[in-house]
Amino acid sequence: MTAVVLTALIAALAGIGLVTGENDSNEGQASSGPSIATIARRVERVRQLRFDHLPRVRRVTAAQARAYGLRELDRETTAREVAAEERLLKRLELLPPRASLRELIGRTLSSEVGGYYDPRSGTLSLVGDGGSGLPGEITLAHELTHALEDQRFGLQVAPGTGFQRDRASSESALHEGTATIVMVDYAVRKQAGTANVPASVRAQALKALDDAAVPASSGLPRYVREGLVFPYAAGARLVNRIQSRGGWAAVERAFGEDAPVSTEQFMHPAKYEARERPVRVRVGAPRGARLVEQGDFGEFDTEQLLRAANGRARSAGAAAGWGGGGFALWRRGARYGVTLRWTLDSARDAREFARAARRTAGRLGGATVNSSGKGVELRLAPRI
């Protein structure tokens, strides 16, 4: 779990009088507070599932968290795949020209993560001093939810770098959203001494998560900062809607036959309920070029791409018509180009999107936009 999400939740609980200085210095302390087994039993009651066994919990340093994350990256991807992803993001100006994607991933793990669960080993790790007080307790509740759901549903380790993979991003948002809702309910039950969490209290906590942001002072690019928060905020919003309308049984189905399949469904929960699936858009290399990487380009990434040239509101409005998207990174000699294509929900959506895409093309340079019917293509000329 990221530190900014934990901070936002604590602030939300404080805003409604559910966090006090007395409590922070009392039961929540690791030395005198509830045991891991006690926290796990509380998580079971909130989530309405039972552990087969409690996971091993350990405390790690920020350096150890970074080393673990990079080992997992190396296990799941090749250096060539990471290099291709880095070129793609730089050509789209979602990463600065001199940034190292691997270094950015390592930095987020050592500076922004307060805890994590490893499905391979079934081990839960708390980073630094994040295991004390109420923050430590609800961090444990969040990560214990991952462990519990892993035992029940088998959480898969998504392949890739964590960027530009729309289906993998939606899986992450479901897992983080469920754990965040459990964390909210856990904290409210504990602090208010009630088993029933008012919808208004959840709503206030979710609003705080919507407003959460990794600060620019972190030195991380905007795309990375927003990507860190998205799974928690958007995930919790959708899971809250599913659970409020159908109970935890409906959430169970979201881990199976009703699984969300795109970031669009998290950004627009009504599209999840309507079972609106993305159109698969396949993009290849132009004639005479060699394909380097290709894949889906989801609504979250699309909105991020449009943001710099269009601003938050206009980019969100243009991206809201997303019906499917794909990209291809290709090469001519030593130069790399990118082709992106989208299918929009309607011709009207496509016209609005094309206007935003042209502003983006003007900012990126060496780019052209073509549109026809519900389709829009953005092609970026090769650069070294």
C-alpha cells in the first residue's frame, strides 16, 4: 500500500472525528496493541472470509523493499521489454527523456510503499516504521486482505512492468480496491465501535482517496504519481459500488466470472455494470519498419497522454468516449516511432477525441492525427 493512500485515509477519519491522539498513542502501538492474529480475525469479519492460515509477517527496510521489487521485475520481464516500455513512455512524453524506468520503479518501492504482500511466498512485509500506531494496524489490515483473497481466489502476479497493460491495471485496481474498502471498514469499526459502517462515512473516506496525490516534490513524473494512486482510489470506488449493491457475494463474483477487464470500467462504474467490454484494437508497424512492442492502450493511459496539452477536465472528457485502444512501438534504423489507434463509442466522441489528440500531437512534435467514423489514429514520427 502506498503511503499517500494511508495518509489520505487517516486524514479522512480525523475529519469525521474517528482518529484521536489518545488512540494513536495507545492500543495501536505495535508493542501493546492487538496481535496479528487479532487483526486477522477482524479482517475476516469485515471481509466475510476465513484464512486457511495466517501469513508470515516481517518488517523490511526501504532498501530491502526496493531490492525485492526489482527482483520481481527481473523475474517477470526481460531487460529488452523494460527498455521498449521506457522508449514508448519517453516518446509519448509520459517519462522525461533522461529517466530510467527501472530506477523509477525502484524509487517508488523504496519511498512510496508502506507495505506489500508477496503471493509467491505468502509473506506480508511492512516497510520501515510503518507498523506502529493506527496507521500500522490498518496497513496490516490492508495487506492481510490481499493474503486472505490470495488464499481464496489465487491472486496472480501480472506480467509486465506495470505500465501500459490495461487488463493488468484493472486486476490491480480490483485487488487494491477491495483491500482499501476492507481497510476503511476496519478502521471505522475499530474507532467507532460499531459493526455497521454508514454509507456517508465510506463516501467521505473515498472522497479523500480521490483527492490523494503523491506530491511533485517526490521527484516522480506525473504519470507515475497518478498511476500509484489510481488502483486504490478508482478500485475502491468500484468495489464500494459493487459491495453496496450486491454485498460481498457480488465482490466474490468480481474475482471470477464478473471480473472487470479494463481501466474504463473503474473510471466509469456504470460501464462495468453494463458489462461493456473494450473493443480490441490491434496495431502493427508501418511498412518498412520493425515492430518492437505492441499492446492495449487503456482509458487511464489515454487520459494521461492527453493531459499535458488539454488539461485535466478536457482530457478526461475526451477520453471518456474511449471504446478501445492499442499501440505499436516500431523502429526504422536507429529511430523509434509510435502508432496509437482508438475506437470511440460514437462518431461524436471521436470528433471530440480527435480535437484533443491534435493538441497533443502539436505538443509532441512530429505527429499526425487521422480520424474516420469512430476511429482515431495518432502517429509519432521516428526519433532516436
